[in-house]
Amino acid sequence: MTTNAQSAQGSTLHPAISSDAHAEIQRRLRLAEVEHNVRILYAIESGSRAWGFHSPDSDYDVRFIYVRPKDWYLSIDVEDRRDVIEYPIVDEIDINGWDLRKALRLQAKSNPAMVEWLHSPIIYQENGAFAAAARSLLTDHYHRLRGFHHYRSSAKRNYQQFLREDMVKLKKYLYVLRPLLAVRWLEQYDSIAPIEFDRLRVTLTDPAVQDAIDQLLIQKRMHSELEKQPPIPILQIWINQELARLEHVPIDQSADPVAMQVLNELFQRLIHDAEA
């Protein structure tokens, strides 16, 4: 069984994750399996460390997909049963997970969190066929318009809440810039946007905006999550222009019936494998 980022990927530990944190995360994942009688199929880092712009004091945002014994799913009250596992944040480690059934139902709707988890560059565990199969199916049924809507809404919401003050948190710029660049990726490449901020920056052509982002990243990596500074004029202008450009796009939130069919087949196969 693959049990850590090194063996899962055949590479060295990711530089965004300290060796002590990695060992502690693995320990807590093992405890979660025992405590809840589940098998973890996939565990990754989400948030700023996976995006590539964490601060020295950023949390470790660990997310995982798990499967329960087959009989748990063959119950008349399965709809009423809790399908998430959550733990309080301890020592900057935030761990929670989704049941396999919940995860695949959300994947059928191209749920943005699920899409990003499947493409995290930091993998703690990848056990069995789930992750590879889910990624492969996603390439066939990814709903580009829903991704577009999610990233546009995220950028607009974060801008209105955090970037209209006299002093703003550095990290909030990145919480607006990353989704706006993800929208540009969808427009330019018509494919799932990578979650790494540096990869998304290829969609930018304005060198002045790139320089401003370079300086922002330097400051972000040197200071705490709470660091504030006056608004950055060039970024304010660019963000406002992008939000205005993206204002009107229709959205469809229904699940793809073809995706639901193939994901049902994957679900049935995985819960059968979990019993083997």
C-alpha cells in the first residue's frame, strides 16, 4: 500500500511540507482510518501550500477521500448518515475528508473542490485505483462553464470582502488573482485549470502586472498570514478590469447523466475492492 508522498509519486518530499509535518500528517491519517473504520484512498494538500504561495505560518490543509465497508452503503438510511470526517485544527494541521460516495457525486457536477483535490501537486497517499480512475473520467466530463462560474464568483466575492479597504491582507490579493487566472486558463486552453499559481501565470501578458505579482509573492512568503499593506494600484486596476469583463455568463448546475453512470460504475468497483 502506498502511504506517503514520496512513494506515491516516486519523488522527494515536496518542499512546501516539512518532514516533521509530513510524518505527523501520516500518523493522523492512520488514526482516522482506525477511529472511523475506513480506508483512505487518496490524501492531498489543498490551499496555499498546494497553490504555491504559503506564508511561514500557513496551515497544512489536508484533505482525503475514504471508503467504508460495503454494508455501510447498503442501508436504507444511508442518505442520513454522516459522509464527512472532520478534526479540529491542531498545531497548524487541518484535516478532513469526504466519503467516496459524496466525492463521486460531487465530481459528477464538476465540483471545484473535488476537481482541485484530484490535481493537487502534493499527495500524501494514493491507494488503489480511485485517484487515477477519477482523473481519467474527469477529463471526459469536466464542465468548463461551471469551473468558469466558480472561479469568477470566488474572485468577485474575495475582492468585495477584502480588497476595498485602506489596508488589505497580502494573501487576499492572491485569493482574487488565482481564480481570475484560472478563468483565463479555461478561456485560453479549454481544459481543467492547474491549481499551482505559477502555472496559471502563463495566461498573463502584461509585464507590469507580472512584476507587481512577483513583488507581492516576495512579501507574502516573508510575512505572516495577517500581514497588511495599502492597496496595490496596478493590481487593483487589473482586477477591476477582469471582473467587469467576466460579469455576464450563464451557468448550469445539473449533474451530467453520462458522468453519473460511469462514476456509479467506479463507485461499485471500489467498494467491492475495499472488501477484498
